Amino acid sequence: MSVDPQELRRVGGHFATGVTVVTAEHGGVTCGLTVNAFMTVSLEPPLVLVSIGTASRSLPCVSSAERFGISVLSEDQEAVARVFAGKDDHKLARVPARRGLTGVPLVEGAIAWLECRTEQRFGAGDHVLFLARVEGLGARTGRPLLFFRGRYVRLAT
């Protein structure tokens, strides 16, 4: 049975996700991209997974870096999500950012952040999956930005 990729995207869009920005630095070059395919895999050891499309301009940078950051965006950061969803090579220069304890770039104002070291990387169709160990993390109060049916949305109160 054949599955139409656009239909799979439409059906998968019915699953609301949080919105993250994955950032890295390699060879003095910083990169980042908006990612909604993120999950906690294990609490002990602390492992997370992110999925990055093979067509992403940021994939070579994230793949080459030993570590990367994950910033969970707040509901007020839709503009940040759009910057990192674009094709600009200097995205981190366009948003407030800071360095984490491990040196990875992180988006300022995110409601949560993780600093990760890549443990495994493997191809999965048109994406590359990164299994990573969490080396640092934090959170603040706030509400997350969500992605649902192809749009950014907010939690209802």
C-alpha cells in the first residue's frame, strides 16, 4: 500500500506539538532551525531525540557539532520560530541569544532549554535522527508555543 507524503503530513498535523529551536556551532559557524519533532526518550540516562530533515541547511552544522542546544519556545516567540524556519544563514544574529554552560547557543526567552551531546545519529527516510544525552537544562514559568494543523497556536485558558 502506498501512502501519499502530503496526506501523511496532513494527518500528522492533527497531533499538536511544542515548538523548539535547535542550535549548534561548529568551526566558528552558528546555525539553528525550528524543530517540532522532539521528544524525551529516557530519564536515566537523560536522553532526548530530535529529527532534522535531510534538506535542512542547518543539518551539516548540527551533524558536525559535538553538542547542540534545544530551546522550547514560549507562546510569545512565534516570530522567533519563523526566523529559524527560514533559509537565512545568520539566524542567531537576528534574535536574542545566550551561551549555555556547555557553550551551546540558546534562544533567550525560551520557557525551557536543554544542552545536549550527540550520542548517536542515524538516517530515517528523509530525516536524520539525533539521539542525545542531556548535559544541562532549565525552565522558567510561561506557556509554550504550539504547532497544530500547519499553524502556530496558543493554549486556551
